[in-house]
Amino acid sequence: MTSFKYIDRKADNVTVLLPGWATDCRIFASLNFKSDLIVPLEMSPYDFEKSLFNVLQKNDKPVSIFGFSMGGFMAARFASENPGLIDRLTLVGIRARYNHEEIEKIKRYLIKNKKAYLYSFFSSAFSGKKEMRRFKSELLKSYCDKFDLDYLLKTLDYLGRCAINPCMLARVKNVKIIHGERDSIAPIDEARAIKEGSPRAEFVEIKGAGHIPFFSEEKSKVLW
């Protein structure tokens, strides 16, 4: 069940953070948000929309949503259905959709050896060894322990049903799409195609970055 925490920084606006599959908001630690924050304490893609809507109904500040990977699918859907609540939508590491064969293959690997698959998945999410070493020392074990097999499989089922297309973004005021040049999990061409169908959207390509382009403090500076 999804629950959110409001972090009051006395700012004039607020940013909702939606992390990706098998991650939580610690993945955003390198980003220097100047706003108040709304972060999920627990997150399920199946009930987050109602929970987030209830939180934003009590808010009187301009709202940005920052969605990464699976969180990008969630953010795009929420913004498309509630454009009046959203001032800015930022999507990182997104793709048009994951195909059924990809999802089923990942599920088989997870069932066989969860920790081995997660290590392989995160290894492929970074373009540099330095970033993976930092991730391994700070977050890898915690994520392997935190996310049980049932949760990972259910969220993969969700990903298998998700899609992002330009029509979803048409009514959202401000859209930014950020993508790592070397993303091997979500091919950059899919993100470019979404941008090309959304003429008002801004597109930021981060040179030399993989699927988690903001994890490096150096690379994350280009986002702002």
C-alpha cells in the first residue's frame, strides 16, 4: 500500500519523487532539489494514484513530478489524468513500453536467483565502474534485502502493462525527458520518439550516462 511523506523545506513549490523498479528514493540522493518534497515511504503502482491525489488535494503549491523508469510510467499516467494538478513533469530513463517476452524472461531469472539477477540488472544500469562501485557499497545489499520476490514480480507485471505515448503528455504544461546516452535498459531512441511526438517537450541527453543518469553527482549537474 502506498504512503507518502511531505518534507517541508519552506520552498515555493513541491516535487513528487517516484523511483524506479527495485529502487526507492535513496536513488535520488545526488540530486539537489530546491523545492519541498513528497516522497513515497511505501509504493505500489497499483494504488499510488489515489494516494498521491489525496496528498496533492491538500497542497497549495505548484507541483512537479520527477519520475524515473517505472516511476516515469507512473508519473506520466498520473499527469495525463490530472493535468490541472501538475505544473511540470520530468521523465527519466523511460521507454514506450516493455514487451511481454522481456518481462517474462526477467521473471524467470528472478525466480531462479533474485540476488544474482538484481546484481546483473544494476550492473547494466551504469555506464561506469565508479558509479557501480558506489552503488554497490551504498545501496545494492539494502535493495536486495528490501524488495522481496513477490513485490518484484508484481511490479514487473505492472511494467508489462504500461505504455507512454505523446498523446498522454499533450495536456501537461511542461514536460522534460532526460535520458542517458548509453542506457542499455531503456533504449534512447524510444525516448527520442516520445519527444518527437511531443513538440513542446524538452529533451536532455546526458552524455556517457546509463539508465540511472543522475546517480553521479557530476552527471546530475546537467539536469538543472
